[in-house]
Amino acid sequence: MRAIDKLIMSITPNDREYPPLLREIPDRPSRLYALNPIIDWSNSAPIAIAGTREPTPYGVALTRKVVTALIDEGFKPIVTGGARGIDRIALRVSADYSEDGVKVLPCISLSEDIYDSTIEKVSEHLCTGNWRSRMSGWLVERNRIVVGLSYALIVIEARVSNPEWYEYSVACCGTYHAVKKAKEYERPVFIITPPHLLKSEDIKEAYRLIVNAGAEPVGDMHELIMELRRAVKR
């Protein structure tokens, strides 16, 4: 392990700070950069949260309920890709609960600030050189880390802006990529069924795609926790 500066550490799979679940995936990062490393991975049960950048009020409220229930059950830290919407709400609720959270970024800047002491930031890339041209690829690569270092993935609410894109092999959303990767790594994936929202075509289509990709629908919070306990061996 080598210190980059006062805040960022360079971590390899041989270091104890490297998330143990991440060592299990076939395309694990050969190096991670961690900003504000605060997670004790030897005493954790990380769960990934994913969802739309444009949640409905139902999605916002459900995210709060899910994160609170997970923490109460000992499933922590909460891990997300840090995008606006469901991801950020999940981390904010975790912080409000005085619990650590993990934000997996496409790249980390050497000058990045720590604005919340309960969030550890992780990436396999540094924002150096012509990094903006590589950002779209890094965003997809980031998703494998989110699910790779977690016991399970929970999809809160997803939507597509244009369902017709899928006919041309364009995935509906970043959440879809995360679900595909989770299934590849044999990590359980759950999506909570929002009956009254399935009348919305963009949410209905995203739900269909994500379930077809392997996510297991659960009806409510109680069922989610029961299935999570059954699926997660720790």
C-alpha cells in the first residue's frame, strides 16, 4: 500500500484495505484508489443500492425506508455509484443514520475534497491526463465494482427515457448494467415491485428489463429483508 497524498491511498488485492468480496470477481481491479478510507471490511456486510437519477416521491421515500431497514438489520455499509437521485439519497440517509457509506466513482481527483466524513470514495482510476474522453467507459466499469464489493444489489426504482433504444441493443440505464454484472458474479439482485407506478411506461419498461436480466421481484420491505437474509451467507 502506498500513500498518494494525505487523503488518497493506492490499494492492491494483497492489502488488507482491499474489499474482500472484490477479490472474488474475475475482473477485479488490480489497483484501487481510496479517498477517506474508513470501512473495516473484516466486520461488514456491504449492500449495493441502485436506481434512477430521477426518482418519484415514492422512490425517494422507499429509498429512505430500505436503507434504514438494511442498517437496522446489520447490512452495511451502503454502497452506490454516487449518481444523483437514488444513489445519493441512499448515501445521505446512511450518513444521517451516522453510518459509513461507500461511493464508487469513475475516477478520483487528487484535489477532491472530503465533504462528508461518513463516505469512503473508491475508484480504480485517477482523474489525470485526458480523463474526460474515457469517462463514459469508466462509468460502466464502475458498476462492476459497486456490485463486486457487495453481498447483494437492491434496485429501488428505475426508469428509461426512451424504451425504443433497447431494440438497438442499448441498455436502459446504468442500473441495468449493474444487474447484469451482479448476476455474472452470482450476487443476488432484488427489485421492489411498485404496483401503482407500473402504469408509467418508462418505469414499467425498466422494471421489465431488469427482471428479465435476473432481478428477483419482492413485494414489500418485509419480503425484501427475509429474502436478503436467506440469500446472503456471511
